Amino acid sequence: MRFALMPLVSLLLISCCGNDAWCADGAPAFEAELISQVSLRQSGVPISNIAVTGSQLALGTGIAAAQQYDMSDPEHPGFLGDMHVGGRFELLTDLAWHAGDVYVSVGIVGTPGVRIFDGSDPLAVEPIGSAELGMIARMAFDGPYMYTMGQPYTGDIHELHVTDISDPTSPVTLSSSAFAASYDHLNLGNLEVHQGYVYLACGAYGMLVWDATTPETPVLVGGHATQASVEDLAVFEPYPSAGAFLAIANGADGLLLLDVREPDSPEYVAAYPIDEIGGVMTSVLVHDDLCFAVVDGVGLVVLDISNAFDIQQVGLIPEIHGAMSDIAIEGDLLYVIESELLRVFKITTEGDSGCQNLADINGDRELNFYDVSSFLTAFIASEPVGDFDGNGAWDFFDVSGFLTAFNAGCP
């Protein structure tokens, strides 16, 4: 005999939320050690883009060029030179590494669009291709496809383009999807892709979602509006094969977590207000169980999101020299652009050795919200993991067994 979904969810919430076992065994201890900082060469436009792969770091300098650094010795960054990407008055709007090549979006004068450079030799970066897509604000990549969001300087029509870059020397634009939004209220933040769905931070317009699983016909399928301004977003999976969740920098309202496993109908999961610290959350990045959030006027706030119902602040890198404009993580290195400085931190997290409990369904060695979610999904779908007692039937005894194990916590 099967349970209806909502009574089962209620049963699990009542049984678990009031027990300490609902939470992870404790927020990981977070440390960030400043190991180097570099005074950046200015170009008249604020440096606001970081792109890093391995030991190669590139910084978008705003006009015409990107600065390159060798980070093989992060305590002593080595300046490699400028990578010239356009004419002297062309504005660099985004910068990214993908499959060993460097992608740069440019605009204002000349031929706006995306330019592609061979990044195999940082001392001899050569152009190999381009895509004339108009004024581009953001880029994202997924396998052989590039997704770009246009933001013209006049008019209210904006376009998502999907381009085949399997041959970067000859990109082929497959499709576009237009939407109308007032330029005055559209503050384009990050653009991200997960399993063919495209997510865009749209300022006062909230968050928008496109179904681009068929690259030739992307369709705007939904979104999520907020009372604040969606400044940035990051797609993450809290554990392998969990499906997509979003961390959203929701302006003055702080952090918002959404469940987008059904992309056309995002669901609220949790929020972390920043009333007590003030400021405006402008950027987010998720790394393992931690969310790194830039809060203007405060600094880089580090949040443990391993338990969506008990988000905890575990660290803070305060502003010292001015506003932080971009962050990136590669390995155990955290890169922060703060005003005219590149600051490099070595980050460490020290948590418990891990939980050994059969109720740790997702295998992340913690007991938390995601184990309950995984068990529910498997139980309702009659999957083997949901048959907790292994008797070939999905019934009350599976739920009871899971609750007993879960509430026992971690030794």
C-alpha cells in the first residue's frame, strides 16, 4: 500500500525537523589565508571579470585587453602580459575559459560579438574564431554549445543565442530567443546552463529559465520573481545526481535558494536574510557545501548551505580596499578582485570525519535535508533505495526504518 505524497512529506518533516539529526553534524570550520595580492594595472574601466583554469588566470580590464597571470606559484603571481582582444575603444564585457580556449565578448564600437583565442600558450595567445552576435553581456558554456545573452544599448528587445562551438574556428549560431524588458530595469547578472536549461539573473525582472535541451529551438519556460533585485545566481547540485538547485544573490534581501529540478516551475527552498549585517548581495558562487556571497559594504560572506533549513555563516572576508567586483575558486585558491587589487586566499575547511548511517542516502557522509529528499524521491518512484528494509515492498516499514536510522544521528 502506497502513501500519498503530502502526508508522507509531512510525516518526515515532523519527525526530522525537531531532531538534531536533521542538521549536518556541524558547520565546517572555514579558514581563508591571504597568501598574495597584486596591484592591477588600470585601463580606465573597473576590472570586473576573472577567468581561471589550472594555473592560468585572466582578468578582464574593461577596454581592449585582458591581463594574464601565471598562478603556478600562487604566493608569487607572475604577470605574463596583456592579451589584446580588440580595438582601443572596444569594451570587454565578459571573459571565460572553455576547452582550452579563451572566449571574450566585446562591444560598443567595431564588430560586437564573441572572439575566440587559442589559450594553449599564454605567451602567444592568437585569435582563431569569432561570432558576430551583437552586443553581448554574458556568456555560458555546456559541452559544444555557447549561450550568450545580448543587451543592446537602445531598445527593449534582448536575445539569448545558442551557438555551436564544436569547431571554435568556425562557430555556427543555431538559434535565438527574444524577450522584452525595459533597459532601465534589466540588470543582467550571471548566465548559467545545467543539462540544457539556461538560467539568467535579470535584476528587477527576477530569474528567467529557458529550455534549450533542443539547441535549435530554445523556449522561455518560466522564472521566479522576487521583491528585491536578482543580481546573480549559481547552479549547483548539493550531492551527485541530485538535480539542479539555484543560489541567488537577491539584492538587499540576501541569499535565496530555489529547487529547479523541475526547471519550468522553480520552488522556494530557503532564504538567508542580511538585515543584521546590511548591504546588498551582488554575487554568489557555490563550492562544495559553501556559498560565497559578495555583500557590498560588508565583504565576502561565507555560508554553509549543507542544510537548507539551517544556513549558517561560517566566515567573512571583510572589504578593506573597496568594493569586490568578482570572485573565482580553483582548487583550494580563492581569487577576489577588490577595487584595484587581486587578492589570493588559500581556503581550508575542516569538518567531521563523516557520518556512517544507512539514512545517509546520498552518500555525502552527512545527515540533512538532501537525504530526506533523496529518500522521498526514491520511495515514491519505487526505486531500490526507497525500499529501506529491502523486502521488495515500498510501505510504512520503509518510512519507519528510515526515520529510526535518521533520528539516531551520527555516532
